[in-house]
Amino acid sequence: MRRWYSYSTYLENRFGKRVFRIGVDGGFSCPNREKDKSGGCAFCDVAGAVAVYQRKGEGGFTHKSAVEESLSGRAPLILSLKDQIEKGRGFLSSRYNAEGFSLYFQSFTNTYAPLEKLKRIYDEGLSYGPFDEFIVSTRPDVLPDDVIDLLASYRSDKMDVWVELGLQSANDRTLERINRGHSVDSYVDAVERLKKRSILVSTHVILGLPGEGREDWVRTSRLVSDLSSDAVKIHNLQILLGTRMEEEYRKGRVKVLDEEEYLDALILFLRNLSSKVIVGRLIGESPMHRLVAPRSFPDKSKFLSHLEKRMEEENCFQGDLYDA
């Protein structure tokens, strides 16, 4: 029996086939950045979470690649939406035998534009379907009601609509420390308004942020659960090239969790997370050539094996502390 409710399990049950996300960059920026995409959250780099297979000119790197300093401050070149979707579909079909696809607007803040522009970009992306899911990643403070109405208009019997919200922490002091530019209350408000329109919500959190510990991880996990977020994406704090967090890390002001420390934090988070919440991610997967620290983690499959083994040894499950 799997000890957490994985996204792959959910997709198999929901659609009865292998569904994979095509991550695309819609050309959006972020209200927390300057026009040249500088600034922003202390942990965010110039790529803004562009999918690895969409990083033009960066395809030759592996899990063992050294940090490539020449990439600091250089954003990847972005193809057209059509080309990104075709490239993603081809990659996922050949590598994972994908049978269905989700359109995932992944990079930066994908609701940060006038309503007319959002509709034009969304409509174009969806025209290259069919898709089983339409997923938009954004911030809780960039979700006016008219945008939520637009997103809700795409829901159908054949396609679910998700909004991925960056929370990172349920501690307002931490959010200020990492320059998030929004409050916990803003996240709560956004989730409540999205749920009223039957839009599925996935919450992003980071474990190991500066100054945080067990109490903060439990608080964040329980907030996500109490609000009935449909899913959560969890990852460890990673220090990326060209970020303000990198500057602090090199000055010794920020530390990162090693694998054992992160396993402890993650298990605590999962045990305090409702068993009904889908777990979409359990570890950061930043490209190694952009990753300053930590450098000692195993690849994703080995890490998940270590996590499963630890939870078996401790005889614990997702939600066993929250649901009790």
C-alpha cells in the first residue's frame, strides 16, 4: 500500500490512462519582478520554472552535471506555444508512453495580464489539444474574480481545470523574508474563491526556508488540509544560480537541509496532511547545472525509495496525525 496519495494514482483513477503534463511558457512575467524579469522571490531564478525539456540550448545536462556559471542571469529562449506543445507531446510520448496530456502554463505568473490577453493565450494553447487537464500556475494576489470566471469557463466533462497557487509557507514572517509580496490571508482568500467556482487547487510549499522548523511545517500542512486544497506540491529549499538566495547562501546566512533532514521534515509534513490531498511533488527537481545547493541528493526515483523505506520503518502514512 502506497504511503501517500500520489498524483499518478489520482490520474490513473480519474482518467484510466497515463496522463502527463506539457509544461509551457506563455510569455508572462510576474508582479513581483521588474520588466527585465529581475527581482522577484528570493529563491526564483531567471528561468521562472521553465520545463527542462523546453530549455532551448540546455539539453545536454544530466543529474551529475556541474554548476554552469555561464548560465547565471540568462533566461532560456522560448519557442512559440505551438512548438512548445508539439515538443512536449513528442518528448513525453517517446519517453513515458503518455496516452493523454495536460496543458500546463508553468512559468512565472500565468494570470498576470489583461483579461483579453489571457483569453487569447489560453485559447491558443488549448486549440492544440485535446487535453485532459488545463493547469495554470499563479500567485494568490493575481486572481481577480473576472480571471477566475474565465478559468471556470473552460471546465467541461472532458477537461478539468486546475490552478496552482504558490504559498510556500503559512508563516507571514517567512513570506516577507523571502520577498513573496503576498500574505497568508491572500492565499486563503484565493483558495476560497476558486473552490466556489469548482476549480481544482494545487498548493506549492517549500520546506527548509530560512528560520523555519517543525512548528512551521506542521502549520503549513494543516492550513493546506483545512482549506481542502485538492493537491499539494512540496519541495526542499534549493539554491539556484543568480538568485538573491544564492547571495545569502554564499555569505553563510542561509543553510539547506541535507537528505536526512529533509526526509524528517517531509514525513512530518505528510503525516499532518489530510489523506484526501493529492501529492503532486515530493522533491525539487531543478536542473543540476543551475543548482548551487544541495548537491548531494540522489535522483528522484532513489529519493522516493528512501522516503518509502523510512515511512515503512516508522509505520506511518500521509494523514495519520491529521485524520486521527
